[in-house]
Amino acid sequence: MDHLSLEKPTMPDTLRPLGNFTPSLWGDRFSSFTLDTQLLEKCSKEVEVLKEEVKDMLVLDNDDVGRGKSAGAEKMVLIDALERLGVSYLFQKEIEELLENMFPKFEEYCHVFHDNLFMVSLHFRVFRRHGYDLSSGKWWKEWDLRSHIPYVRDRAVECFFYSTAVCFEPQYSLARLVLTKAMIMISILDDTYDAYGTYEELKCFTNAVQRWDMNAIDQLPKYMKPIYKALLNIHDEFYQEIMAKKGINYSVQYLEEAYKEVIRCYDVETEWLKKGYVQTMEEHLANALVTVTSPLLTTAAFVGMGEIATPEAFQWLQSQPRILMACSTIFRVINDIQSCKTEDERSHVTTGVDCYMKQYAVSRAEAIGELLKIIENAWIDINEEMMRPTMISRDLVIRVLNFTRLYGVVYKYNDGYTQPECGKDSIIALYEDSIPI
């Protein structure tokens, strides 16, 4: 038999799932690399010198103590830079020793930069990254209100986050501070009137706020006294800070008047609830455009923005300008829509949804549909009012726009202030997570 006849017949080409991968981009570019040992040795020596310099910088010495508390802040900036560069592992021992030394003293020097968003968030992030249980509220802890009024929503971090959305520019750090404290204070007052105080207690508190006098504290129930004291003290703090940093003595008075107006309107709701009165939609909005607190919070933002907020700007706010009323309308209506389910479960003044349903004899779904149209029309008003020229500085008017944008985020899916889980990721991303560089 012929030798060739013993070979296995040639098989047709096998079909294979070829990936058609692209070839290496580098060829022999790195495999042919030759190490310059002399250059490596030179660079290694330079690195060791620089490492020792950085180690020295990570030590709090006597000179740092003499320069005051700002030295600690400078060290924190250095630690953050080393971690972002990915070389902090070279100084792990020095960093841990420095943080261990700084943490017990943090509350002593944090007031140096308490109105500096960058420094506050930097300290919070670095300390927490290294396992230190740093409280998220510097002055919130000092107020110690939680031990007296455990019924209130503890949203100090959320309030700071919201104030950043409204006044995010670096030069408005004081505005963020004033606005955050005002948000926390009005939240405490809202929960007291809405979810805890009795009719008689709330009447006493309303009268005390209208007096705005620390001597009025004696007429209040025990649990209300720290609230009233905090309200008046925060007002005095604002006045002193604005005077010291901005040299302005007129702005804080407008904030006091705004608090008084909100409390008077809270009192109206208290009367409605006691009588079981379901107000008309017109009555509801007339009162709720104040209790929604957009005018008060905008006033607080203006207070912290300094000389740009002239007396004329505050008078403009008090005149109920169209853009502010549109902002308040959006906040009130979207809040009513999202909160009507939870508030049906307890005694509460009727929401806008309830008012509309009764007044026009429609279903809940129909009422919500009509309220959404009110929101659309309010946005038309805001867009028109943002066109140039504006009655006051455009930089001030933008705060009203930012508030409206914020409400759309917080109340997009539910009552995001009462149920803050939906905003958790955003807060972590802004204050804890590092930005890759």
C-alpha cells in the first residue's frame, strides 16, 4: 500500500469563535528597556531626603503651637494631599501619630474655620477615613438640644448639604453657616408645632417669640425653654458675626421679623387643627407660603452674603416678589403631594391635596394632577423673573432659584427631609469620597 494512503485525510477548516484581538500597542518598547542604575541611585537618594522633609512637616512642634490653631489645619491639608497622590503609605506612622494628637484637640480649634466649607469637610473626611468618630455637627452638639427635644428630626448634616446647594460659592461660607443654623432652627420649631406641642403650650411659645425677650422664657414649659434660648442666642451670634466680619448692623433684624411671621402662621395652623377646619385652597396657600419658610431661609442666606444684601434687597424680600412666591408655591405644593400619605396617619392640619379635594369635590389623583399644573405655572413665573434686568443684584436672586432647584431634588420621589435615605449617597459623595486626580 502506498505510504501516502496511510495518512489521515485532510479535514476541512474548523470553524472557531476567533476574537480578532488587536495586537500589543507597545511592541518591544518596554521589554527592551535598560535601567540606568546610576540615575536610579541618585533619584533614590533625593527621595529619601524629601521623605525626611515630609516627615518633619507631619510633626506638630513648638513653632506650630506658637502660630496658633491654623497649623493643625495646614497639617490636615498635607495629609489629604499625600493620600490623593497615593504616597501616604510612606508616612503611615507619622500620619497616625499626628491624627492621634490632633483629634482630642479638634473641638478647641475647629472654630477657627467653622464657616469654611472646605476645611470642615476635609477634617470630617480625613478623621473618619482613619476611624475617628467625629461628629458631623460642631455647634449642633454644643446646643445639646437632642437631649431636651428627642422628638425632632435630627438633620444637621442634611441642612448643611442643602445650604451648600443654595450658596455653593467659596466666598459665601458665612452664608452657608447662617443658612444651616436657620434651617436646623426652623426644623425644630416646625416639629414642635407640627408633631409634639399641645395647643396651650404652643400658644405660650407663640407669645414668647413675638416678645423676643429672654425674660419671656419663664412662661414656657420646661422642654420649650432650651428651644427658645437657642432661637434668641443664635440671633445674637449672627449679629456679632455679621458685625465682626462684614461690619453690617441692619440685616439680622430682618431675620428676626421673618421668624416672628413664621410663628404667627404656625399659630394659624394650630387654630385650624384645633377646630378641625379644612381651609380653602386660597386660605391654605396664603398661610402656607410663609410656613413653608422659603422667605425666612432666603432672608438667612441674604444675611450671610454680606454687603451685597442691601436694606433695599431685604425690603424687596418683604414685598413678596413674584419669584419668591413662585418658589414658595413649588415647595408647598410638592411637599403637600409627597407628605399627604404619611400625614394621613396622624392628627395634622390638612394638606393642599386635602383642601383641593374638598373644595372641588375631586379624587386624590385628580387633585394631585391639578397641583402639578400649579407647579408648572410657578416655574414659568421663575423663568420670567430671572430675565435681566432684575430688581436687585442677580447674585441674590439666584439664591431663590437655587432653593427651588433644591426642593425639586429633595422631594422628587418622597419627602426627602423626613425620609433622608434617598439623599445619603449624594452627601457621602460630596463630603467623604475623594475626587480621583
